[in-house]
Amino acid sequence: MPTAQPRIARKALSATPAIHYRVQVKNTLSHLFEVTLTVAKPAARQRVRLPVWIPGSYLVREFAQHLQHLRALQGGEPVPLKQIDKHTWEAQADPKAPLTFTCEIYAFDASVRTAFLDSTRGFFNATSLCLRVFGQDGVPHVLEVSAHNLPTGWQLATGLTPQQVDAAGFGTYLAADYDELADCPVELGTFWRGEFTARGVPHRFVISGAGGWFDGERLLTDTQRICEAQIDFWHGTSGKAPFENYFFMLHASGEGYGGLEHRNSTALVCIRADLPKALPPGGKPAPLKATDGYTTLLGLISHEYFHTWNVKRLRPAEFKRYDYDRENHTELLWFFEGFTSYYDDLFLRRAGLIDDTTYLHLVTKTVNQVAQTPGQRVQSVAQASFDAWLKYYRIQENTPNATVSYYTKGALVALCLDLTLRAEGRGTLDDVMRELWQRCAGGPVRELDVARALKRVGGRPFDSELLHWVHGTADLPVLKLLEQAGTQVRHDKAPLAQQLGLRVSETNGLSLKNVLRGGAAEAAGMAAGDEWLGVEFKPPKRGQSAEAWRISKLDEVNTLRGQRQQLTALISRDKRLLRCPLTWPEPTQAVKLGVGDAGLLARWLGQPR
């Protein structure tokens, strides 16, 4: 597919924009952006605030910590400026004259959530750089990104509507309000470009941080298939997507993974090696496997694109209007993140990018992740959604014991509902999602709306399922439903770490990341943060010396143990050497899914394109 350079776009500028931001690079070596905000008609006591979080990432991140040298001016002269709280300032202004704020923002977070700047790349979300003007969130906002002080050859990519931009994309862009401005990240630098059309909608793709070795044409083709399958899912082959264009912004890095959804774009980070490899002339790509990094990348693309409907338009009623100043709690992340996690890999199958075996391997991973999380007995997935701000996004050593992921368990709730609907022969979860789209007019959703859509499609109330699966902590009937759908369910011995109740790191020694509730390691007195140095065994006969060994890998413990059921773990904690008597547990099992009845399975997964 041909690549394209940005075209010069010109639309009539308003005489004096109500809110105007000018962003330019202050110093790439110091990682500083310079931002100038002009308020055409300020209040006498004009307040401005920097958001404390970004929608889609449910954690108060305190973006104001990176703001410095804030000043307020009118007619080029300073006006009194007072800080009200951690992220709010008030200027005493003349309401008859424009008011200007200037500041610098430190940007050195390479994630999709904040802002980044160095000599190789720039990226920002408006929530990190652009002060909100109190009382004027709903008026048009103009963003000007200047090419001043930029490295040679840099370009700009964003989903915002261009007003007057040059061939590299620098210039002015228009947002209808602050919400739209906050929902359109900006990528700066030198990057690979590509484009395709999906059901009549132009889609653009930019990739930073990659060399010329990857297969860009394959990435575009595969992404196009995902996009077309999802547009068809929501609107049919003749329907119209709710956006006029779409932008994928992917940064390839040495390590890192993640994505953040937006109304007509997504910001993505992947491991550089996960990009598809270019093949020699005449070469054919090998079938994708569940363990392939490229499969993971396509799943991420599918996930964030599905969010264009499910959370950016259909969204929790609590998100009808974002409050950027505090946490926005909802119990519905199991639906918006969990159901999206169910559909992301399913669309790889529907688009013909993976086969049944690979898809079931991906489902296997999700089933085992939930089964191996003690926190699923502590919190329901609805509670986990509400507590995301405190628990899911504040990961620490006790997280697996205290909460459950609304991504993974929410995906299993979706799977169970889908297979239950299909088994009863009244409809599918696809029908429920489209029913919700119509019922809620592509807008705010309550759990009651989900229940009503299930009842309408399924022909009966699903209150019991929602009570036990969403608001309870009992096991889901996943395996039974999978078997009924044509899946072969087998059980293998669980990985050694799981048998012991551990999550470990084996980089530079054997370190314990998590000690899981109720496991053998916890019973032995081991704790997160311990370094497991060695193992010791009692002498087989009196008068003989104890047997002790240094270890650096977990598998070495099992090898040295042989058939012995008792050992002592030699650990280092806070520079103290401790002995932890460990009783070897009975083997535990993990699920392994495979193709059973291909005919039944096809009724669930359908025929790939």
C-alpha cells in the first residue's frame, strides 16, 4: 500500500480563538516543552488547572509535578498569579484584554499516558501540557505546534483537525472543546508512514523508533483486516463508522508494551523485535503462534481499535463527562476493558490472522492467569473495577493476593456469556453489543443497560449470572462451557513457580516478586523481595553432614530435590540470611485447551475471512 506525505490543509481560522495553545520545543536535551496559553476573554479571577489523570488510564498521575516557570501576562506585563492547590492557579486579570500563561513542561515518560521529548522523538497528550481554562472547557480550542527549535527532518502526526499546517504537519489544529483536545495525542519526530482505507475510512499509520528492516506492508494489510472486521461487526458491511479518519501512532522500543485508546486514534508502544520481519523475495510468512511477539502486537492493535466503540463512545455513565481533577470511579471496567479483551484476540481469528489452535492457546493463557490469582477470591470483578485507581494501577507485591484483573476475568465473563447465549440458541454476545449500541445511542451505559440487552437477546433475565459472575467471587463455568462449544480441555502440570505459590525474577539471581496467598512458599515464611540463594537438605543418616547447594534458577531447586519432600530454603532478606523450612507441595494442574469438535467450534468462532 502506498505511503503518503502529509498534505497542506487550510481552513478558515476564527479571527481570535477563544482558547489558543502554542507548543514548541524548549530544549530536547533538557526534555522541556514550552507552552503558551492565550485566553481571549478571561474572567477577572481566571483559574487554570492541569489534569491529574488521563482518561483510559485510571490512576491519579499528578501531571502538575512536571510544570515549571508558570507566568501570567497581559499586554506583555506580568499579572498577579496565585497557586490555589496542587494543580490550580488563579490570575487577576482585566476581562477586556487577552490573558496569556506561559510555562515549561518536563517530558521524559516514554509511555502512552504522558509526554516525552529527547533528541530522537517527541510525544504528548494535552492532559500533560495544556492547562484547562476554568469555565471555558466547552469552547473551541486551537492547538498550534511550532517547528521552531526542532531537529532537522521532524514531522508531526495527530488525529486533530488541521486548520493551517505545512507539509510536515506543523501549524494549527482545531478541537471542538477541551475533551477533544485531550483525546488526540501528538507524535513528533522522524517516522515511517503508511495508510490504507477500511470500509471507506482513511486510516494512517506512523511508526517511530524502528529501522527499515520490518515488513510495513504486512502490518498495514493485517491491520486493515482487523479494522474492516470490527467496522462490519458494529455496522454491517454497508454501515458507516463513527469517525471520518483514524490514526495509529506506534513507538517501537527496546522494551515496553501498551496502548491508550482515543476517539479517532490510538497511541501504542511495542517491543521493536515484535514488528513483522521482512521476508526475502518469494518468501512466505510462517503461521502466527500465540507466543509470537507479532501476534501480541496485533492483539494490542485490535484491543485499542475496538475501544473506539467500546469505551470511547459506549462508555460508563460515570464517564458521561470526565472530571479531570479527581478519580472517576465506575464498577463497569469489567465490561469496557474485559469485553474488549475478549474480542481483541477473537477478531484476530475472525480476520483470518490466526487459526483455531492459536486462538485457543491465547484463551488458555487467560484461563490460567485468572485461576492462578488468589485475589479472585477476595474481590469481585465489579469491585476490582471500582478500585482500579487504588489497586490495579498501583501494582505492588501483594496485588495478586488482593485483587483480580478486570481485563482477564472480565474477558472470561464475556466468554461465558457468549457461550451461554449460543448454547441456548437465542443469540450471541455480538448481538448484545450491537443491541447496546442501539439502545444507548452510542453513549453512556449502565449495568442495567447491559442486563436489559442480555435479556432482550437471550430471551430471559441474566441477573443470576451477573450477580455471581460479576459481583461474586466463585469460579466461572468456563471449562464446562468451552467443552460444550467444541473445545478439548486437558490438564497439565502447572509451572514450578505456580506450584510453589511464587512469581519470580531470574535476572541476576533468583528474586521473589510475589508470594501467593495459601501457597507452599507463604507457609514456609518466604516473602516478596527475598533473594533465594540456596537449598539445604537434612543428612540422610545421623553423623553425616547436611547437603547444601547454591542456586540461581528455580528449576535447579526441583533438580536438586529429587524425590525429597522437605528442604530448607536459604534466603537473603534485608541483608539477613534466613532459613525457611519448605514442604514440597502436591503437584497442581494448569488448563490446556485444544481443538475438539471442529464443527461445534466453528459455530462459535465462525469462518475466518
